[in-house]
Amino acid sequence: MTATNGTLLVVGSGLKVYREYLVAPISRRARAAGLELVLLNNLKPTWQCEYFDEVVVANVFDSAVMGAAAREVAARRRIVGVMCWDEPLVLDAGLLAAEFGVPGLSERGVRGCRDKELTRAELTAAGLHQPGFELTTTVEHARAAAERIGYPVVLKPRAMGASIGVVFAADRSELDEAFRIALSASRVDPGPYRASAIVEAFAPGPEISVDGAVHKGEYLPLFVARKDSSDHPYFEEVGHVVDAADPLLADQELMRTLARAHQALGIEDGITHTEVRLTDRGPLIIEINGRLGGDLIPFLGRIATGIEPGEVLFDVATGRRPDTAPARRAVAGIRFGYPERDCLLRSVTVPTQAPGLVAAAPMAEPGSTLRLPPGGYLARHSFVVCEADSVPTCRDRLAGAAALVELDAEPVGPPVADAPFAMPAGLLDVDE
């Protein structure tokens, strides 16, 4: 086989520490299949050069610029697949896959994933358990919506990810500030869904996420992550644990709900990351993201199950039904380090040895200002990943490894009034 078999187009690579574990197996599979890999990236390549045959530098966060760059590649190469795992880029990448006629979520599917209002509407129309909800653009509208829906409520941007701008309001005294925070976060989104916030009924219960593959409309679960979140009013994700033997993988009600939800949104081919509340009325789909999970959840899944998420992504992007059978049974977890208050980071040191430690790394550079909600989000200074043969042991190991992180930081004052919130530190790759 030769490289004339076609080209896989990847939109956005992400940080090396977060995404190299995906890119490496994709590159191996592409070379074995005689396919070339081309990356559209917002910054000059560094570590990516080892894996890609070509890197095109363009502002991928500008839809017109990114689309023009992708079409220029398609004009001189035969595109056989499009991949993307970065939430702000998923919509444009999905639309390009549909335009190029290659496997993807479908135009309807990618819009249903990216637009949280549309997700709610489609799942409600399909008869799935969903909270009452309403899209709002003014605080007066949000107040009226909350009264109709009934407190407590959650306010969230229409299309942000990673729980950015998601706020709990117990009653009307908390509504105005919650709306201000959600709307402020929504304005950061460069896409078509900015400057609006959804008000929805709060659904109590444990929260999980499920990464799954979709092949020609068939939903194939990969692994379940149990989520640890911060206290209300915010929903910052502080850690996850993946158990290859999680009994939820055999829960028929949950699996039927996931399959029905994907069918209702018209998702055809791809990998999705679905967030679910386990309520007393059964599983409630919070959102379906048209990409692999963030927070290194697929990395945890690989450690726990032996399933290689990069290979699964390669298969669905090239029209193959992936092998999703687990190859091992273990438990893996991640714990993120957050400061106790807004601070200027001087240094952070992570452990190199600890029981069950698989990986640990800083997540912010010295000199970074880390701000907690509502002034900023994902103010993480580090992470640790541990493996064990049981969930309790894994959690104990995570706590032990996290306690070994050494942080040197100085407190900073509050942000300027009405300043836009601080974007998460360390989430984009940097120039060499």
C-alpha cells in the first residue's frame, strides 16, 4: 500500500501532555494503511512534526479561515477522513466532514451536539427524560424562565464545554448573579451560539460520563468515568475514576438511553462524550459532546480497559466498525490540583514516584495567574494519574499522590469589575 490511499485531516492537535497519547496510535494506523496525516493547527508545530506528514498553520478558531485552509488541502489531496477532539472546533470540523463526504457525526448530529438548546429540544421530543429548560438572552427573561421551571435551577452557556460558566441558583436571590456569570462565559465562544444562556431545572444525583463510538448509527460504549465535582454553585471537575468492571456498563436502561439519545440527534459516525446524571427517575442525559472526553478521560480508559481510543477514533473516521472489547480489567483515576484562592503561580513540583502513579505533570507555567470561578475556570496547577486494582485503592493512591504536589504561589486580588473571565491556563499548545 502507498500514500496514494488518501489523507486524514486533523483539525487542532491540543497540548502534547493531553493529546499525544491519541496522536501516536493514529499516526501508526495511518502509516500502516498507507494514509497521510495533515494537521490544521493554530500555532507552529513542535512535537506534532513526528506524527504528521504536513502541518498547515491557520487560525482554526476563525470558521472562514479554517474552512478555506481545509478546502485548500482538499483541492490537492484526497480527503478520506476528518478528525477533531477540541470542543470549539467540533462544529466546523463536522460540517467539513459532511461537505467532503467522509464519515462524521453528520451535519444534523454535530449541530445537535454543539448546541445545548437543540440537544434538549431533540431529546425531549424523542421522549427521553429531560429537565425543563429555556434559552434566555436577558436577565428578565431568565427570571421568568426560572419561575416557570421552578427552583433550584442551573444556568449554562449555550455552547461552552468543561462546565465553564455553569452555575447553580437555589432561589431567585441567586438568579441574577448566576445569569450574569453564565452570559459572560457565553460571550467567549466565537461560534454562532454566543451571548445566550440556558436556564434548566437542576437534576440531583451522581454524575458520570460515557465515552462511546458510533458506527453507521450503532452506539458502542467504551468506558464509564465517575466524576468528582466542586461544591455548588459551580461544577468544576476536580477528578475522574474509570473502572473497567463498572457495573453501569451492564446497565440496560443506561445503555438504551444512550443509544436512543444518539439516534434522536442523528449522530452517524464518530466518538462522543456523554455526560449523564443518575437521577431517581433514571439516567438523564446532560449533554452529548461530539468528541472524545477531555480531562485525560480516554487516557484513563486506555489504562483501565486496554481499549486504545486513538485506534477507535481512526476506525470510525475511516468508516470501519471499531473493536471495543476490553483487553484488561483495572481502575485508573485522575486528580487535578486547584489553588485554594486566586493566585500568581511561582512554581509547581509534581511527584515522580508514588504508589500506583502512572503520570503527573504541571498544568500552568510560572507567572500564570490562576483564578477560580467566576473570575476564571479550570485554574489547575497540576494533575496526577494513578492505577489500581480496585476503586477504593485508586482513590487512596490519588489522594496520596496529590498530597505530594508542591505549590509555591502568592495570593492576588480580585479581577477588575466586569472584566471577561480568565481563559484556562495551559490548554493550548505553544510555539517552540
